[in-house]
Amino acid sequence: MPEGPGTDAAQMLDAAGRVRATLVGLLRTGLQRVTTGTGTELAAASQWAHHARMTTVERELVALQAQVEKYLARDPLFRTEIFVDRVCRLAWRLDEVVAHLERGRTVGELVPLVGQPRRSYEPVDAALLVVPVAMRTWLSDTGFMGVTAQMWAPGIGRMVEAGLARPTEYFGTDPSRLVHQMVNEAMGITMQELAHGAWKLEGVKLSADGRLSLPADAWARQAAFPLADALASLRCDDLLQVVDRLMDDVLAPIDGGPAWIYLEPAAIGARRVDDTRTEATAVLLDKRGAEAILRVPLGPERRGQVENLAHLGAVDTRPDGLVVQAWVVGDQLHLEPITAVFHDPVQVKQRRRTLDVQLVHLAVEPLGMVRR
Amino acid sequence: MRGPLDDVAQLLRTLWAGGSGRPDPELRSELGPVADAVEQAGAVQLAETLRSLGEALAAGDDAAAFQAQLQVWVRLRGLRRGLAAQALRLRLQSGPEAEVVEADGWSGVFLPLGALVVAPRVHVHGVDVEGGWRTFAEQSVRVDGYDAFASPWISRLFQAELTLGEALGRTWELTGHPGVPTARRWVGRPAFGTRPRLGRTRVDVMEIPSLSSSERMGIGRAEVLAQRGREGWTVGSGGQRVRLDPCLELNLDKLAAVEGATVRREAVVLASQGERVLLQWGEPPSFPTLDPRACRWAPEALRKQATGSWGAVLRVLLGDAIGVREQEGLGSMDGFPLPDSSANLPGDDDPEASAQAFWRQWVALRAGRAPRGPAPTLLAALRGAAAGEVVGPERLLQALWSVERSGGLAAEAAVLAQVAAARPVAREGDLLEAVLQARLMRHGGVASSEGDERARVDAYRERVEEELAAMGRRLASDGVLPEQVELFWLGDAVAEARGLDRERGAGQLGIEVEALDRAAGAVLCRWVKGRGAPGEEEVLAWAVAEGSGRLDVFIEM
């Protein structure tokens, strides 16, 4: 029987109440008295969230269950403050869901808050102009690796992303190799080609959170490359502006994730690799002389970024600008360098090819091979 | 402030460790002093929520305790993160003010005079208002090396898609554009933060100085002399060779058809690297090295030359392009034997008459007149082929077209089946025979069911696409373009198979316009130069040029 429009909301309200009651029960019990049964309760709660289509809540509950198991296993990496943060963030999210539903908002409007079990993609009628500004590599806990291109779409005034994902079981753990694979057979361009220059995409579909689906009948045509325009929306003149841009997110109870920033640094210091903290760092100075730390976590998927961090400050290879992901942690500004931007095209030698580019994607392209 | 906030965080941890059911005995006694300390530090609301938490714990109300601790967490988190971010902000703010760096590029108005295109490189040459030579060079994302003037130019310099025609027809306004000054000129390249803005439509207010014959590097006016010999064109200026590219060659061919084998023009040229490049000539300026339309024939001259029986067909075919109204054209064609009339019919074996019958029907149908029946000469040829006579593929294609367009396919189904059975296997490269056999396969016989008809359509489409691909492969390997008649019929079949406009079939073949222009130009320049009446070859060449949308390359429109 088809469900009525209000059924989802009612189910969500019911599940939110039950999950919250589980959290209240968790506080009543306290960490010192949790048992394996607590984990079972959290698993049951994650099922309620699943049936109510609250994907984010479901994931948070699974993560919370993992925290409880860590506590029970006397894992030295368990931190009570992280556990408290996680419970309270989840409770806050649930309260927001209830408040929105009681104010008459529809379930569809709550997608940014509760997520979606499966993304829905809407066809884009006109040709979509996209200007790539960054490319990231990633490796997931669930056995997948991938490469994702971040692109500015001036027609819709937002960032969109397209990517490739492959199981690590068959393809290994080095996602940088994926950039040489075709986006899809029909388009006939590789991820690396997609990530340089601008493209007019036809026949593509777009999800609400900005992910592009490139079906077999999609078509890509090269377009003019207004890089400065694309970066203008991400541009911060100095580190102070970066912090101001992040301030709303700093004060929000639920994090929005790191922000994309374009910055033209005055200088970049030498790379330092800290194996204890499993990170590579370099000092960045802005035009006012203010200082921030460029930070890249060590990991197989970030090998290229760590390698390239050493070339960011070198005279021959120093870029004019950087696209970074930025966030505030305590009283520190963290910047992860993603793309080196050159105002005039440079040549990059990679394998047997020489690319003529303005962007060097630090995760997958060797900055050390740049020739001006 | 850090101290009391750390105490609050510790309280939260203690609460969660012991639980609200049986809280740590010291927790309640600690809540009061911590709340007071927090209040003294100025965080009044956080203090109030701490007291609410204490009350909820005392009352044993778990739900209220959870809500109160959540409020404590939210306020604590906000305060801690806000304070840390503010501290970070103050630290960053303490640095010196950034120096404002003025853009040190060139700002001014640029008057483009022409361009040198060696795809994908584009060098646009021109002068500023003081007459200084300036060049903008770029490696384009996309530029057509032959028809750069009207084809899309995806420019890194403009960071936009436009045409060279648009860019050369207007002034450029530049602000702080970076460039490199050399001894003779200033060279600009695509810049990150700035790009030229197209200004007003170009008016030549500036007199471009002459370029002396000894000049080896510069831009200016000079005479260009082109002479056609047995080996082709020789173009020179001031004792130097002028770069000759396919676009200029076609324009000179068209000019020579009217002016003769020697062409002399006052032009703006670029002298560089031991040769000269023709940038523009004439008033208003035209760009014979960039625009295949730079030299064209006047419609009146073509109209006058379109005489005789084929001329009548041509007048209808070209119509408005040469200033012949449709009714006038059709009227003049009516003076010749009608396709469905047996009166005045030449003999069945007269190929000229058959071809004319086809073309009359073709242009009449294009002008909106429905054929009253298949042309008798063509029908006779078709029946003759069924009876075993040797008939060429072109004539049979014409006959099939005539029968098909006048709705006679069902009536002639048996004849078509016989013709199909009698045709020899098409040899590799025999394009007309291959197209004919594909069409006989499609139209020979009556489909017994809808499924049968669909299968035939699919097989036809597949065969035609295969032939098109084979032609593409041959063209890529030997570079020899098929004949006009082959282009015409293959284009017709491709357009039919794809459900497109059959009269524009040649444009569907995916052949580069440079090759199409060159092939049509070879026939048409010879005709214009000969000043005689047209024949079937010329009509075919004009039909292919029109079908591929290249009529404006030859006729002033």
C-alpha cells in the first residue's frame, strides 16, 4: 500500500523519540555500568533510524556503538570527551529534526540534517559549465578508494563534484592511479582531463548535495576556462578572512565540515614530517605576515600531497595560489593543501606526457616536475 | 575563563562516567561552586544551565538531567570554540596591514589588424592608439585552423568562447594586462586576473604606416602580388614570400576566377621570420588568411551565368542566394519537359535528360512542389535494369528517389526486387553502388509486417553508417575526398537513415569543411572562370555546398 505524505514524518518523529530515549537511558546507566547489552540497544536504535530514513542518525548510532565497544575493550584510544561530544551532537540533531517537523517542514527539507539512504539525481536540462578547482583522493574504511574532482559550476553558483570509486580488494590502495581512467567510456575523457580546463557537460544528473552522475549518454565538450572567476567565490585575501569565513561553522553545534578556500600565500616554509602525529606540515605566511600551518595527514591516499608539500615553498615550483580545505581546531587554523594554482600555464611532466596546466592537483600530480 | 570551562567539561565527563541514575556523590556538591565560578567569569547562561542540571539530578529526573547536560554541552562548546577562534583571530589580526600591489600590466585600447593561426596557437597582431605594435599570443583550447574567422574559438586570453571574426571586428579594452616588451613590440599572453574586453565596433581611424621592402620584422601596409602558375599560387610582398595557407589559396582561386591569374592588392602584412603574413586587405577589411568567405562572387554575376536548361535548375537551387525568387525560378524551369509528361521526351537512353528530370524534381520538391509521378525516363531506366540492361548506379539512385518521392514504391516493388537481385556485389570503395544496394535493400519489396519493416530500417541504418565509417577511414588514410556525386548520395542516405533533412545530407557526413570547400571550389571556380552555362557537375557541386551549409563561402550573402 502506498504511504501517505505524512507517514514518513510520523515515522521520523517516532524514531527520533525512541532514539533520544535510548540516549537518555545511556546517561542514566553511565559509562561505568555499560554492558554489551548497551551496544545491542544502540544497534536496535540504529535500525529504528534506518527505517525512518535518517541515514546520518543511523551512522552516528553505529559510531556510538563502536565507541561503547572501545570502552568495554579498555581501548587506550577511548576518550570520554569524544564520547560525550558524539552523544550530545546526536541528541542536538534529533532535537533539530523534531523541531523542524513540528514547525511543518517536510521530510524532504530535512535531508541536509538527516541525510538520505540513497541519493536521488535530477537531470540537468541545459549544458552545465563546470570549472575544476581541485581533485582529492580518498580511501574509505569500507574497502573503497576513489578520486573526486571538485568543480565550480557558475550557472548554478555552487560547487559540484564528480568522481570514480573502486574496491581496494581488486585495485589496491593507491587512488592516484584512477586519474588516468576514463570518467566513462562514452565521454572518452580521463579524470585527469576532466580536472583540467573547463567543460560543458550535457546529459548529466545532479543530486541535491552537488554530486554529478555521468551516465553513459552524457557528453563533455571543452569550454573556455574562466579560472579566476571560478576561484573568486573561494578567494580569501589573508588568513583573517579565512577565519571570518569559518566563524559561523565554528559556533554551530553541528559541524559543516571543512571549507574550500583559495589563498595566495606570501611564503611557504620547509616541510616537516611528524611520524608521531602521523602528519606532514609546513608553515604558510599570508600577505600580512600571519602564520598558519599547512597540514597533511600521513596515509597511502595522501602520499602525493605529502611529497608535494616539500615543493610548495621551492623557488622553481612555488605556485601563485593554493586551493585548500580549511577548518578551525581549538585556536589553530588547519589548512590542507589540495591544488596548486599558477597564474600562467606551466608544464608538468608526468609519466611520458607533458601537461600544459594552470592547476596542479597535489594528490595526483608531481609539483616537483613543474617547468615554467 | 579557561579554568572554569575546563571544570565544566570535567563535570560533564564525571556525570557521563557515573550516570544520572546513581551519580558520583561529589558531583552535586561540585556543581554549585563551578556554576558560581562560571557566573563570575561572565558566562551567566552556562551557570544557570549548570544549576538546572543540579536540580534535575537532585529530583532524579533522567530526562530533565539529559536535557540540562545537553544545554551545558552546547553552551560550553560554543564558548570554548568561540573563544579559541577569537584568540586565533586576534593573533592573526596583530600582523601588519597587507601592502596593496598595483597591477603593473598594460592598460589601453588595442586595435586588432589580423591574426596568424597555426592551430592551436593564435597570435593576434594590432596596434595601440599611439601606433605601437602589440601582439597577443595564446595556445587556444580550440580553434579551427582553416575557418578561424567564423568557427568557435575557445580562447584562453578572453577566457570565453567567441570567434576570431568577433574579436577582430572590435577594439579591445585592456586593464593591467601583463606582457613582455621587446625591441619592436609588446607581447601579451593569457592572464589570470584580467582579460580583454571587447569595445566598440572597429573603425579604422588610424593610418597604418607602410612597411618598407627591406623590413624583416614589423607590421604595416604593403603590396601583395599573387600569381597563379602551373605549380599553383606564388604570393610575395616586398621581395619576400607570403605564407600561403588553404584559406588564402581558396580565396585567391575565387578571386582569380573573376580577375585572372594575377592578383594585386594593397594589404596589411606582418613581416616575421623571413616571410610575410597577409593579415587583411580591402575596405571594410577582410581577412583572406582566416576567413574562407573573404572573397566571394556577386549574386548578379552568378545569376547571369546560370543559363540554359541546367541554369534553370540552378536558379531554383540557389534561389534567394542569387536573387531569384522561387516562383520566378520554377516558372523558368517550366519551359523544359515536365517529369511526368511523355511529350518532348528525349530517348530513354539519354543520360542528360534523365539527370535533368531528376534534378528538376529534386529542386521542385525542395521548393514545395509535390511530384506528380516518377519521371518517365528514370522509371524506364529502372525497368530496363530489371530486364537486364546495364544501368549505372547514379541513374538507378535517381530513379529510386523519383519513384520513392512520388509514392510509387509499392507499385514498383517487384521491379525493385529484380533490380536488387541483379546488382553485382559492391566492391570496396564503390560508394555509389554500396549506397544503391543499401537503398534497394530498404525499399525493394513490401514489408510483410511491422516487425519486418523495423528490421529493414535498422539494417539500412547500420549499412549506411558502416559505409560512412568506411569512407571516413579511406579519407583519413589516402586523403582523397569522394566525388561530389558520391557525397551527394551518401549524404542523402545518411540523412534519411538518421531521420534528418535529406537536402542537407552532405552536412551530416562529418567531413571537414576545408575539404568540402576545396572540392566544391575546384568545380565552381572553373565554371565561373569559363563564363559558360552550368552542367550537371556544377549543379551537383552547388547542391553539396548548399547541403553542407557552405554557400556563403562562395556567394556574397
